[in-house]
Amino acid sequence: MGALDQAEFWELEGDRRELVAEEVAATVPKLFAVCGFERDEGDEITEARVEGWGMAVADRVNVVGAEGRTTGSFRSVDSLMTMFSYSREVGLVWAEPRRESAEH
């Protein structure tokens, strides 16, 4: 069973959706990928991968490892990235917001 199984059952529609739509839009977290890089002796990047996914809200940042086994909470994106950068070269990519389907 996947993490999104049965999600449609819980999805709000119509009047109930409209009641919270403004708050949802105003408080939606910013999503980003924490990406790691490996270099060879010639300083060429030999591997790039998503190390984890972050979610930034007003006063904290939460992260989950790409495999889903590691989680953490930080005061800022900078503190998260500093911790990740101790053992490897890292950067972040902000995720584009998902577009709503025409049905909603």
C-alpha cells in the first residue's frame, strides 16, 4: 500500500474546500530537494542525487531523507544545509508547486 492510497477519500470538495482554500493558499509550505554531489580527483562531478526533501514553514524546516528513514526539524534552511554539508557537497532546488487538476 502506497502513502497516497485512499487520499481521494479524504480530499475536500465544494463548500468545505472553499471554507479553507484561502488559509491553505496563505500557509502552504515551500518544498525543496536537498541534493548531494560527489567529485573525482579532477574536481569533476561524478554523481548527483536527491538526498532528502525539505518543507519550510514560517518558523521551522522539516526534512525527510530520500529513502524515508531519516527525519529532522531545524530552525532554518541554513541550519539544515550546514548540517548536511558536513559530510558532502550539497545544494538545494526549490520544488515547483503542483498544479491543481481541472476537476477542482
